[in-house]
Amino acid sequence: MSHMTLYLDCNATTPIDPRVLAEVHRCFMEEIGNAGSPHEFGLRARDIVHQARDQIAKVIAAKRNEIIFTSGATESNNLAIFGLVEHGITSGRKHIVSTRIEHKAVLEPLAELRRRGFEVTLVPPEQNGRVAADAVLDAVRSDTLLVSLMHVNNETGVIQPVVQVAERLVAPDVFLHVDAAQGFGKDLAPLRHSRIDLMSISSHKIFGPVGVGALMVRRRRDRAIPLTPLLYGGGQELGLRPGTLPVALISGFGMAAQLSAAEVESRRTACLAIRGQLLAGLAPLHPVFHGAGDLTLPHVVCVSFPGVDADDAIERLTGVIALSTGSACTTVCATASHVLSAMGVPQPELDGAVRISWSHQTDVAELAQRLPAIVERLRP
């Protein structure tokens, strides 16, 4: 990517915060210990990991021992879903409720469970991109094991009814998993609900390093959540996720989490200002937006431009701005967005949809300077 290109694909991955980068670099250079070793180097590494657990847990009102480090939200989603399989089989609860707009890191594990004899109900969204809480709750049955619901959709930015589902999901034997990859550190209150049993988090969505994430596994008063590990060997992370902990990445993840909560309002204000400027600048193209604006986080829009194909749009904007056609994880597959399809978006708009996502770090002056060129290149 040319250094002249303006980066507007922050939902795919965020640029690392310079303060976080400095901490990661410091740890790589100075902290050589394995967090599992008993000597002073290992104990210092363990203290760094403990601090990061505390920093992450505080953002979601969890406890230190409820944070299990993973390689990212994809692994966390897999651990949350496959980790309950054994319990589902032994308890006879082999039904799972989720939605048609989940990330592929949830949908593909669920498809695999279908092949293994589980029943999966996928609730469709309404046209505004939001799944109705009533529809999710109505799908819950006496043999339901798990409800898996994303917090914020990665393509549209639409906030899903996590709190409404959590408040009304009263059956104690039904576990609630929230994929919080896109909303952690950006929309704080919903993720602090005590009914959420499992929560997937990713560092590189909050200006932290790539390659580290977490699964929050909440301990209930009467018993621990009956997860079984996907990997074996070493016993780290309460036996749920073995392997040597990447101390430097974890340290950066912890700092990024702490900063996200401390700066949530100033970041939101900055993103709203950029949103207003971007929408005003794109108005001459008569854009069609997907997902109700009042239900979305302020740093993303999913949009089609009449007469312009998405791949064509991205090609035309080469050297001006970098954006994507949807989930970065599925772009390589060259398939239409399953999210927009589920929302009932017509085929021409579906073919033309692009996702533009920015951050509080985005250069506002540079965006303003580039808007005329963006409009000119996108004219049909």
C-alpha cells in the first residue's frame, strides 16, 4: 500500500497506538522470561500478564481469573462454541441459537456442529441490520445449550440487542456467548452485563498488536462454565488454552484495553466528526446506506454507490483510500456479503457495497483533501 493512500479499513484491523507499540517493544527488549517459569524473570513476566488481565477485565466488569488469553477473537469464538460440545452431548442439550449476520468465525463452527448432529437456529436480521431480541429469545427451546450473539456487526457497524437478550434469557442452563470483537472498548455498557457467560475479544481491533485476544469465561456462583479445551499440553490459562503466553503482545493488549475505556468518549467524538464530513462529501454520489445510522457505532458505514460495482470502486480508489467490500476474512472468497443478503439488500446494491471504517487517529485534514478525488473517481 502506498504511503499516500488514506487508510479507511479500521474494522479489518486498526493501526497500533504508538503508546502501545512502545510498551510492546519494551517488553520484547527487556522482558525475556516465560510467565510459567519460577525464577525472577518468569515472575516479572507473570506480573505483566496479571496486570493485562486486570486491565482487560476492568473494561467489561469481569474478574482477572475470567480472562483466558488466545490468539484472537476467531480462536475465542471456536473455544466458546466447541468447548461446550461435550457438555451439550452429555446433558442432551444439542440446540444452538445464533444469527445469520454473525462473523464466519461463528458461522463456520456452527456449520461444523450441524455436521456433528447439533441443531442450529439462525435468526435473520430486520432490514435495518439489527436482529430483534424477541426473535432470538423466541428461538430458545428446552434443549438449547447456547445463544451466540455478536455485539456489533463487522460489516454494517449495527449494534445488536445484547442487553435485551441478556436481561430476558432467564433459563440458567442456556449459556450466552457474545462476539465482542468489533465493540469491545467502543461501546462499554452492554458488555458489562453479568448474564454474559462467554465473550470473545481481539487486540487488533482496539489499536493493540495483532495475534492476541481473549475469551472471557464468567464464573457462576454455583459452578464453572463446563468448557473443554481445544488444545492440550501445558495446562496454561486454567487448562483451557495451553501454550507459552506471548507476554509482549499481552502487555500491549492490556494497555490498548485500558486506553480504549479511558478515551472512549473523546474517540467517539472524533469519529462522529469524521462521519459527518465523510457523509457530506459523498452526498453528490447519492449513496445508499446499509444499516440504520442511529444504531451504528460512529466509525463505520456500509454503502453502495448506484452504478458502481464494489470491486470496481476499490480499484478506482487505489492510491486514494483503502477500504474493503465487507469482512476482511471473507473478501478473499469473492462471495456476496451474507450479512447484506440476510438484510434483503437488492442484488445491484449488494454487488456495489463497500465498507468504509476509520478511527480517532484518521487524519481529518487529509480526508477532507481527498474527498473531491473520491467523488470524482466514483462517478458512474
